[in-house]
Amino acid sequence: MKSRFFLTIFLVFFLAQPLFALTGREVMEKNEALPESKTAVSSVLMQIHKGGRVMEKEFESRTKKFKDDEDKMLISFTKPTKIKLLTHTHRGRDDDQWLRLSSGKIKRIAASDKGKPFVNSHFYYDDISSRNIDDYTYRLLDDGEAAGSDCYRVEAIRQNGTKVYSRLILYARKSDCFIVKIDFYRKGKFHKYLENHDIRTVKGILTPFSSIMTPANKKGKTELRIEKLEYNRDLRNSTFNKEALR
């Protein structure tokens, strides 16, 4: 399962509703069949709402698909501090992540830190990566409603790698099966949820230009707003080497 719901990322899409009953796995396989880009470059505004204040950060995200369905992403902050995060996703095992601090020091993100906030937002390091369909088991729960749309509700439980979340509940629109909401559970308890808004079609690819992560207690939220986006730009493989963090 791919996190197209976040940044480029991010990210999750589905095909139109069929005339026969689907299993959770079949819903996800239809997701995998939707068009996607080989590369993406986006400028993103991050707004963190906490304690009655709004903190703004800006960054550029570059992503590229590599062989074996592995993705690499480089996030480079331009405001207020110049922090970088490099993510290499892998099938069947934990992703590799490195953080370059404003001091220039490079820190590897340990598996035990995947469930910690990324740059003081409501997104965690684990959220900053794509997800492979084969790393999860799926169960179609029932029908539901989210963002004003009738949806399939699919439960996803991770089988490989570090388990930051005990389960995910995905809300897939029945009209086009795009994921408009995700509920995240930790240790069996509802923890937070992601909502996708301002969904547009760019070069045939469904893209949420606004993604909002909200904790279960609704005390604050973090919005990611895409300001500029370009699909399938030529990006060198070296862009995603560890040396690119320096």
C-alpha cells in the first residue's frame, strides 16, 4: 500500500466500484492498478496548529520510484530552518531514514523513533514513507461515510517491519475508490486520523492538495498544502543518495 495521501506521498487510490462484492485485498489491488507518476516534485506549506498558535514551515519534496517497487524521497525545508529528511522505502522490512539537522549533523532515524513527531507536527516519521501492499493484511469491514462520500471501510494490519500502528482503517470513496480518510490506531486505541481534501486530477493522477492530520482528542492539527506540483520531471538517482543531505 502506497502513501500517496502524504506529500507526493505519501500516499492511496482505488478504481471505480465493481458490480460484485470485493474483499479488502481486492480493493487494495485496484488501488495498485491506478496511474501513478515515476517522479514528483512539490512545494509544500506545513501549518501546525498547537495551543492556539499556528506555526508555518515550507519544504520541497522530491520522490522517485525505483526497481522492486521501492520509493525514495528527499524533503528539504526552506523555512524557517534548513532541515532535510531522506527516506528509502523497502519491501518487507523497515524503511531507512536520515535526518540532517540545521547544524549540519546527520542522524539516522532508529526503528524505535518511527512513532515520534516529525518536526514537531502531528505527522510521525512512519507517516513519511510509502507503504507496500504486501506488507499488510486486509479485511473489508463495512460501508461508511467520510468527506461527504459513501465509502468502503478497509482494515489494514501490518505484518512486516516495525509496527507503529496496531491497525489502520481506510475510507475509500465508492465513486472512484480514492482514499479520503484514514484512522490510525495505537495499542488498540484510536489515535489520530488523516483527511484528504481539494482532490484534483493532475496528468491523470488523483492528487490531494490538502492533507490534514488530527489527533483523536482534536487538540490541534497539522495541514500539508501543496503549492506547486510537477509529475515525471527527470530526477537523477544521485539526488537520493545520503550525500545529498550534506
